Amino acid sequence: MARKMLVDGGDGMEVEFDYDLFTIGAGSGGVRASRMSAGHGAKVAICELPFHPISSEKLGGCGGTCVIRGCVPKKILVYGSSFHGEFEDSKNFGWDMPGEITFDWKRLIENKTKEITRLNGVYKRILANAGVTLFEGAGKIIDPHTVEVHLTTGEIKRFTTKHILIATGSSAVLLDIPGFDDEMRGVVAKNLEGRGVNLHPSTNIIKIEKIEGGLKVYSDRGEEIETDVVLMAVGRKPNTTGLNLNAVGVELHKDGAIKVDEYSQTNIPSIWAVGDVTNRINLTPVALMEGTCLAKTLFGGEKIKPDYENVPCAVFSIPPLSVVGLSEQEAVSQTENDILVFTSSFTPMKNTISGRQEKTVMKLIVDAKTDKVLGAAMCGPDAPEIMQGIAVALKCNATKAQLDSTVGIHPSAAEEFVTMRTATRRVTPDGQVIKV
Amino acid sequence: MAAARCAFAAASSFFGKYYLRRPLHSPRLISVSPWTCARTRPAVSPIPFHFSSWLIGERASSYSADTCNVSSVAADGSFDFELITIGAGSGGVRASRFAANLGAKVAVVELPFATISSDQTGGLGGTCVIRGCVPKKLLVYGSKFSHDIEESRGFGWSFESEPKHDWATLIAQKNAELRRLLGVYKNILSSAGVTIIEGRGKIVDKHTVEVNGKKYSAKRILLAVGGRAVVPDIPGKEFAITSDEALDLPSQPKKIGIVGGGYIALEFAGIFNGLGSEVHVFIRGNKVLRGYDEEIRDFLADQMTLRGINFHFEESPLAIEKSSDGLLSLRTNKGMERSFSHILFGTGRRPNTKNLGLEEAGVGLDENGAIVVDEYSRTNVDSIWAVGDVTNRVNLTPVALMEGGAFARTVFGGEDIKPDHVNVATAVFTQPPVGCVGLTEEKAIEKYGDIDVYTTNFRPMKATLSGLPDRTLMKIVVDATTDKVIGVHMCGDDCPEITQGIAIAVNAGVTKAQFDATVGIHPTSAEELVTMRTPTRKIRLKGTKVPEAVVGSSQIL
């Protein structure tokens, strides 16, 4: 349906666009921006590749990485694998599991795929309910106001649009990964080994050979390991090939990420980008935040920038790690005052009986002058669930005194956060450690 | 000196002030509680809630001029100890070691250890460590595994033969852990330089405690003797057990009748149900968890019922009968329930104030037997203080710790600290558990009139694969006028852990806007709390009288 729309800032000529917003990519950021824009009254279309668990230039699916091959399936697999540890822990609580306990990988994967397929359907309904038109196929930008879709039916269609949103996410490849708090990284590594994972630090794979029954891996330290599977998890790269960005003139960073300003606008005024394709903070809730802010900026009558301060996140190792705010290193380098570091390492109550030799570690970073809590970290069971509330506290600029005056919930692991009375060390801005 | 003090007390009460807000430094102890000095009760000052049912006639005898003097035991005015604490539980230990760390000479009196408490038995660590928080949580962990086993099937796990549980192993492990903690508490006290006196402490006078026939003088006495489970006086009550016994049974109940609808009754219901016992819960009222948010009460009962617990609402016990086969029957107002191997009463606890010498010393009690204290935990006797469950304020370990710490820092540390009982987060370790902080929706309507309520009732991710009917309910109550979050309530897996961080924010005065501005951690259940954008209901009743029927109804506006 043609509509009359005014071109922004141009020659004042009235032009008809098919849509107010055309989004390429129906993942976390794309769906959020699209449905919210439609909610603000905009006419919105979105295109997405056909659904498949394995992504490629031709395959994707509504829901995107998070739903199909990220957050959701990974958490399901973490749950599935955690049961093993639970069964071990149960012995000293009086449980006896006579006979064989078997794990059926195929069943887990089947049930996982059923669930992500269901969610894929849910996302399609979310878009339909919001009045967003969904096209299945690969999107390509022709000019600042035109998108071409190669539909899975074989047709190629062109649509004009006032705004284009690129939300094509990222894919796994070889890249650098940023680090977490050094002390906490050590805790995670120790826990992995405690649970039976063999770690080979400072080692690179130089060759992989196919052998009978599997693979053989050669390392630069002279190790040779036979294995069923080699999983490369060294980073992800933004999906910007096939979009024709070069021809249209959209600027990219060196790593291939789309360059955007604080409002998620590219160098082309009508082209915007959110989510992993912009490589800011690659987390679903951040993509959601970026999408929401964009929809409000474009169609909600209020220019809003996403806020990247104190974004909490979690690593679902077993046990998991969760952090919010500054790491100790970041706090030392970014704060002009001394910082106080509070740490607590304890055996969680369950392990006093289960016998599992695993400690929970918690950490608070406090500005020594203002008493403001700059960062919090925890590695232990339930850390991500616990950290969410801590993140809310940081959002209201909580001080250490406010944490200390909060009465604990007992017995819990979380109460440790409100009972850390003595600083472990004091660190000056130039990195000098003072024993407290 | 005494006369001047009494005059001062009268004067300060005349101006509507109850107490002199000054740090108490020894030796210039100036106690101006009107209870010790005034011969008439202050007419002007409002009586705080914990004084409301205070007065027992005989106490008038303590209003003598003598009580205004600092009682001198030794001729040179010295005491054996600056502080004697009776009771080495959460509050007592905290207060004692803090006081010792601040330089005071402290002794703590505690009964010898036993898992079952009595007039003769207790133990270092108190209720929390020996027969409360710690063992119950361990039993919750132990019983939860059955749910994990059920859940695991949808994730690909299968068992050649059905897993079995051995009660004796669980109890033995629990008891081993208790003993370890006892040792830890002993060390905590010794390292702080606190003298431990084993025995039953009794107050002889306001500066003297007697233990096993030996008298000790103290400048100050702290009562931290806690509370104990009570069983209603019905025929056959000797066949009933309390939480003490439930935590240490020689064998697992086959069919257990639990009387009570509070957290203790419900937590045990979850424990025994998780281990495979047939569980029946008898509740006098029509809902579980009186005092909690109405939606949470309903939701929890539904979830517990789905897990197999049988609730009998509006059913009260009249008698217990034992049959020849050794099984118990419970006669109620609705009929007879038979064949219980055990009947557990979780119907309430009472402060341990009998036989402590309190009446003789003139320490005031309320109608529940709780020691009456002011905001600083001071009793009406100027040298006697009380913290923890014996004062029946907020009966939680972290609160007892707070009260004990505040007492020590105020009395020995020169600070002026009142424990703050507002917005204390609590948890109920049912299965699924409950976590909450702040006001219930009902209380919020009463207090603020205009509130917005956000709720979400969802299936947690684990349940999407386990196929079990587990759900989670989360709720945020907002003062519509200020946008401040005044209550957060939740029921579902991990909720107690989730609530702690939320409690910090609520205590810091967080607004709903700040909640919404916080980025979620994904995937978690907790992130639901920062993603609730649309109020489920808006209530606008400010300035109006709230009709009974409206409270809790979702039919408002």
C-alpha cells in the first residue's frame, strides 16, 4: 500500500514509501524494534532467512541467534548437563541410584529442537500480532530507501522504505574475545577443572586430522589428542556480507561491524543498525534495549540513546559466573579514587553435605571515597539469578553502606553480598595494592 | 544522682520523648527509661506497639528508687563481667563477640547441646544452627533431588531402576554438619575472648546471673534465649512432634499430618513430600501463609498441590488418638483423619521466658511472654537488654544478628544505632520457594491508596523441557505517586536468591523506572523483574476508605 511520506531534510518533495521501516533480520534486536515501531503507529516490514538450527548465508529463522542457536538452546543444554552434578551431589544427602543412569543425547537435542521450533513460531506470531509484515528470504540494500528481498519462493521483490534497520546479527568464526575480571577468570578455570574438564592453557591447535572413528588434534606444545568432535568457539563476526553495504556506502569498522552513533544511526541518515551486527555489547537484552530505543526515537516522538553503563551479564559455565559494572582492573584504571575490593570465598551450604570441593566466590568493587559500588561479580550456583537484583541496585547508584544495611535472607548464598564487612585490599589508581 | 535522673526521666517523658538518645558509655550510665524511674506512667507519650499489653501488676514493685541506682555488687564497683549474655544463638553470639571485640569482658551462658531443645538442653549456635535455618535448608536440599530426578527425564536422563532415598543417611550427614558448626561457634566465641559458661543461666538480680549454683556479676545482662515450638493443649498432644523432632526422626514418616499454615509447617510439607511421604496439611484458615501477599498465598498452595501435597483448609485439630497398630488419628472439626505415622504441629513458637528469673528482676513481658524492649533492645530494667526471638519482633536470624550488633555497637562502641525492622526481606523454603521484600499489595493499598501492580506468571525455561507443571509468579507493587517500588513478591525456583539483590534496591528507594532501565540477564527467571512494562492493575483509592472486599480483588479500576 502506498502512503504519502515526507523525505527527511531533502528537497521537501513528497515521496511515497511502501513502508516506514524495513528491518533486515528478525532476531532479538530486529523483532523488538519492528514490533515497537508498529506499536508507535509505523508501517513495518521485516525479512528473515528460512528457519534452520545451523545458520548460513541462506539459513536463519525468526527469533535469531538467541532463540535458535544461542541463549535458549545453550541454557537448555546447560540444564541437561547439570543434572549429572546434581545426581553426584545427591549421594551424601541419602540418595541411592542403583543400576545404570543413562543419558540420551539424541533425546535432549530432539526436545531442545522442539522447543526452539515452538519459539520460532511464537516469534512469527509476535510479529503478526504487532501488524508487522514478514517476508521470508535474504534482504539486500539497494539504496538508502530501497530493500530487495530474494524470497524463498524464488521471487525477487523490491520495497521502498523511509528507514532501513539492519539487525542481521553475527556468526561464529575466528576472532579475539574480550576478558572478564582476572580473579574471576581464574575461579571459572579452577571450577572447570574441578568438574573434570581438561584445560590446556597457552596452547594453540596447529592441525586437525581425520582418523578412523574421529579426529586427531595437534597442538603447538606437542600434544596429540584423539577426539570425536572439535568445537571452535573463538569468536563471532558481524553478518554484513550480501547486504550490498559497500555499494550503498554504509561505513563499517575494521572488524566488519556496522558503524553507528549513540542512536544506532549509520552514516546514511535513513539506515540504522542494532544488535550483534554493530558489535557493541552482544547480548540479547542489549539488542532489545537498542531496538526499543530506536523505535521510540524514530516513531515514538522521543529521541533515546541506549544506556551501556552497568549492563549485567552471565556465563553459564557450571557453576556460572555473573558480573555487573566494572571489573577490578577496569575500576583501577577508570576511577580517580582508590578502590576497595571485598571478596568472599565460601563453600555453599549444599556442598558441606555433598562433599563437592567447590567454593563460591563473590566480589564487590567500591569507590573508597564515594562509597559507591562500582562492580560486583560472583561465580557459583545461581549467580546469574542473584546478580539481576544487584544490577538493579547499581542502577540506583547503591553505596556499600546501603548494601550493608540491607538485612540478609537466610540461608542463601546471596546474603553474602550484604555481609562483606572487611575489605580484602585497597588499590590506588596507579595499581598499588595496599593491604587493609 | 538518682533523684536528678528520675527528674530528668519525668521531664523527658513530659515532652513526649521516651528515651534519652545518647550513647551509653560506662561508667556514666544514664538510663532514663521512664519505666525504671517514674513512679507514675507517662501520660503523654504514645505507647509503642510492643508495650501495648505490657502491664502486669506486680511490676509496680520494681518502681522503687533503688532501681534508679546502678546496683553495686562489689565494694569497689567492679563486676565479674561487663556483659553476661544468656543464650548463644544468633543474637547472643553476635552481640557477645562484637562487645568483646570492642574491649568488653564478656561471658555467654548456654545450655549443653542436644538436637531437641528443652529447659535443660540447647547448644551453641541456637535454633538457627541446630534446629532451624541450617538443618531445614539441608533437608530441603535433600528432598529437592526427587524433583531434579523427575525434571531430568525430559532432558534425556533415564534410570535403570528408580532412585531411592535413605533417611538415616540424610539425618546423619545433617547432624555431622551441625556438630561441625557447633565447633565453629565455639571458636568464634573463644577467638573473640568470650568466656563460655555451660549451663542454664538465671537472673538473680539486675547485675547477677546464676549458672549451676554459681553466681556471676555483670554490669549488663543480655537476654538472647530465643523461643521454642509450642503444641496446643489438646488430648493426645503427647503423640505430636514439633519441628525439633521432625529434624531428627529415627525414620522417615510414611504418612504425616502437619498442622499449621505458616512457613514451618509448609517447609516440612515440602521436605517430606519430596522424600516420598504422604503429606496432609491441616490449616485453620482458608489459605496458607497468613500475612503474605494474597496472590502469592494462592499461587504457592496451587504449586504445592501440583507436587502432591494434600491441603485441608478450615480444619482444626481437636484431639490425637493412637491406635493399637501404633498409628495416629487426628480428630478435627471436620471429622477423622487416620493412619498417620507422625503428626507434626507447626502452629507457633513462644519465647523462652519461663524460669529465667525475669519476674523477680522486674523485666517486663507482653501477653505472649516476649520480653518488652525499646528501639535499642533495652528492657525496662536499665542493665538488662534483650535481642532475637525472645523479643518476638522479626524472628529471623539476620534480624537477630542486626539487633545483637546494634546493641553491642551502641552500648560498648559509643555509637547510636537502632536496628531497622523496615523492609526486611524474607524467604520461605517451600518447594517452590517464596521470596519477598516490602509491603504486600493489600498493605500497600492501605498505606498508599494509589498503587500500580505488575505481575507475571510464567513457565520457567527448565519446565518447557521437563514437562512438569512448574510455574513462577513475580509481582512488583509500586507507589503510583512517587514511582517507588514498595513491594516485590515472588514464588518459584531460585526466588529467595533473586530477592536479596532486589531487597538492596528497595531499601535504597528504587523506582520502577530504575527497575525498567536495568538491562536483564538472559536467560534467567530474575530478568522478568526488569521487563514488566504494563501494570496488571492500577488502584486509585487515595483518600478513600478501602472497603474489605476490594483488598485483594483484581476488579479495581
